[in-house]
Amino acid sequence: MTSTRKKMESQRDKRLQDLKSAKEREYGPFSLNLNKISAAWNILLKDQLRLGIEPWQVALMYAQAKLIRISHKYKADSYDDAELYLLQAKEMQQPVTDEWLKGYLNWKKDQKKKK
């Protein structure tokens, strides 16, 4: 990687971190809000969903909404927001391994059977 590219990536990372900090000051913690949204969507969509919506999936859907918006009209802020949502989804999903997910899905099925 060239030094120019590293510098650009560093500037982008700083810009995104600054934007995330500003958004969190205005709206509260990013991951906490995604957890709340996933809980609310699971309540609203309970009959349509076989399994619940995870917070990282909320972030992906928000990124998708931003992409749909900018496919209609350019808005720099929407690109920034989409990038933030994708990075947050990556952070939230990354620790999930296939083995962990398999165990979680089995647990979730067992919880539904108990109801």
C-alpha cells in the first residue's frame, strides 16, 4: 500500500470516527440504538419472522436504505451514513462464528418451543 493511500485511509477513518462521535452525541450510542431498533422491529414483525432480527442486520438495512436514497439523488451525507452503518454492522457481526450462530439458532428455537 502506498503512503498516499494509507494517508487517505487514515483521513477517512478519522472523518468517520468524528462523524460517529457527533452522531452519538446527538442520538446516543450507535450499538445501543441498533439493539433497541431490532427489539422494536421484532415486536412489530413477530408474525412475519421465523427468527428475530439482529442489531447488525438493522445496520445493514439502514445502509441499504441510504444506498436506495443516493441511487435517486447524490447526497454526500448519505454516503457517510451508509459507510458508518456498514462499519457498525461489521463490528457487531464479526465476532459471530458459524459455531456460535448454530448454537444461538438452536437456543432461539428452544425458546420459541417454550412459549
